[in-house]
Amino acid sequence: MLLSSKRYGRRAWPQVVAGPLAAGVLVVSAPAAVGGTPARAGAIAGALGVPGRLTVSGSQIFTPDGQPIVLRGFNWGQWGTAQPQDAADNVAQGANSVRIPLRWWGKWKPGVDSYDKKAPGHIDPAHLKLLDKTIGWATSQHLWVVLFADSNYGQGAQGRKDNFWTDPTMRRQFFQMWQFLAHRYATTPYLAAYELLAEPRPSGISDADVRSFYASLIDAVRHEDSRTPVVVGPNDGYNLHQLAGAYMPGVSDVIYTGDYFIFSNPLDRMKFITSFEQKYDAPVWINQVGIPSGKPDSKAKARTVLGAFNQTGIGWAWWTYRDQGTSPNGSGIYYQDPAHPGHYILKKDWLALVSSYFRQKANPRG
């Protein structure tokens, strides 16, 4: 395995130039961007010997060979809960993608925060190793991976005043973290997109400020990886009512997102999604859709929303696959066995419900 050194800010970090990192993960130096039609871009990437990338054209997302794809899968959303067999199981259930987290600079359960000021990429090395392994499980089964960064402190959650808009040091380190990851995974097969900052909600910060933050971060990431799409979403914690405020004209290969936790009126936010796609000719993919399963009408509401997504060609990721909680009434497909910590109980009826919508044909957009 060959190593080189690249400077990020004031720190020179070793990085892998070529060689297997984990099952299904290959890290090599990023090639120049490829252009033209999605099929041509995929052909050029193949000729260069690097894995192809998804591309965005209008409101559609395309595979490297130029075929439209609607990304549908699960969130492996709670850090450290994914299991080696989950990827193969997800594929068997009909999923074509998965959303995988890195939680960085926030308040979570012990052992979840990956922030390490002195480590390469400011990421705890043990967490980075687990992230590599988790991505490898998914990509080895040809699941398209959306890698997202969650930073409760950085996003300004719960009115926290010390955030990426007010703390230039942490903002710079967050940018460096993403540059490190973009370089590391620049040609990892089946890397669908980088979801740059989940659920921004800084107090007193405008939509324009959030867009400016994303624009600067996209520039930094694309210095290391110019081919992989990015995912961004609206202010106020990915509030779909504010989706139009997230639109970034002139920035290519952007997928827009928002939260869709299902409430009393299941279809109350569909109009914001469809009107956004029609007005801006840009794709929306729902990063989290879910509902607590304990109420009598939960299944009917879930069917209503997932059916509407498929009918309109909107991609989605169910929240979540493995729930850290021990209650069977959460939104997870699995929940922890309260009598045997670390073991999970499958909700077979909910697995059947959600996976049935993976298998349904989604109507094309455009």
C-alpha cells in the first residue's frame, strides 16, 4: 500500500493512494472531473479505471451507465449498530442505497462523537476504522452509500450559540474533516453522495447564510473530489416548508433533501417537494422518513407516504434499520432486546411493509 502526504490547513496527514481499505472500499487519488452526458461520464470513468459516479440532470439522478435511478433504502442511522449481514439483507429486501452517519462534535450517548482535534481529519481513528468497515459492507453489496455528517453542536441544535456560524475554528476543522473524507473516498465504488451537514438550525441565521455555508463547503470538498454529488437541505432542521430556500443555482450535481417524519396529516409536505422539483428542475431525496410503529394507524400512514413517494419518483431512506432503543414502538425495523443487550428483535411486519415499496416501480420524473 502506497502512502503520500497532503496538506489540509496547517496539518499534513498521511493518506492512502492505492490499495484495499476494507471489503468493497478502494481509495485512490481523485481523477479529474468527467463531463458530458451521464452515460459518457460513466464510460470515461470506466476507461480511466475508476468506479463511476451518480450524476444529476434536471430532477433525475442517473447511474454511471446513464440509467435513471430512484435511491431507496434504509438509514443505518444510529452509530455503531450496523451488522455485517445488513447490506446483503437490504439488497435482498429490494433496497439500492443506504444512508450512513458520521457523528462529529455533538452531545450523544458515550462513544458516539467522532471528533478528535489531533487525529487525521479530526476524526477518532477507531471511529474512522469503523466507518471504513461499515461503508465497505454496503459497497461490497453494491448499495449506493450516502455518507452524512451530523454535528449537533455545529448545526446549532437546541439554540446552541457556539456553532459553525459563530466559531471559526470549529468551522475550519469541519471543512478539513470533509476534505479528508472526500479525498479518502474519492473513488470508493458506490459512493452515491456526501450529505454535508444534516439539519442545520442555527439561531438567527438566514437561509442565505445557510446556502453560503454550503457553497463554501462544496468548494472545499470538490477540491478533493469533483465527481461525487452532494446533498444539502433547508434551514430550520431540514424543514421541507423551507425547501425553496435551500436552492443553489449554478451548482451542479446537487441533490436536495428534507426530513419527513410522518404526523397526523401524512401528505402535508408533498406539495413543497413537487413544487420545488417543478420550479427548479432539481431532484429531492428524503433522507429520513419514518413513524413510530405503536399506533393503530401507523401502517396506513406509512403506506400513504411511501406510495406517494413512489408515485412521484422521489427517493427516500427509512428511519431507521436498527434502533438503539428497547421499545418495539419506535420507527426501527429492529429494536434492541431488553433482556440481551447487543441483540436485536426484528419487526417482521414492518420489514415487509417498507421493503414492499422498495420493490415497487417508481414513476419517472421529468
